[in-house]
Amino acid sequence: MENKVPIWQKTTLTLEEAASYTGIGINKLRDLSNDENCNFVLWNGSKRLLKRERLEAFLNHAFSI
């Protein structure tokens, strides 16, 4: 039996998980996280992970994306 952490409890999310969680498209999330001032992206080599809580905070304060 595989233990899966619910998406709302994960510290970091893949683009696919973040898109499912937020309803924002993968391409838009990729564009947002490509910005050098993005504070919710974590690079593990070439793998992009999005910090869930910081992404939520960014979205809570955003008027539009």
C-alpha cells in the first residue's frame, strides 16, 4: 500500500499538481515561475517544483495573472 500525501498538505507541487490544485493552466504557471523574482519556485536540478503555501499567498494577493 502506497502512502500518498494529500495535495493540500504537500510542501511542493509539480506543475501538473499545481494546475489541478489552482485551476491555472500549466503554461501560465510555467510563465509565472520562469520570472527570476518568483518566490514560489524551487529548482531541483532541472525539475521545477512550486512551493504550495507561497503560491497560495501569491494568488491571494494577485488582482490578475
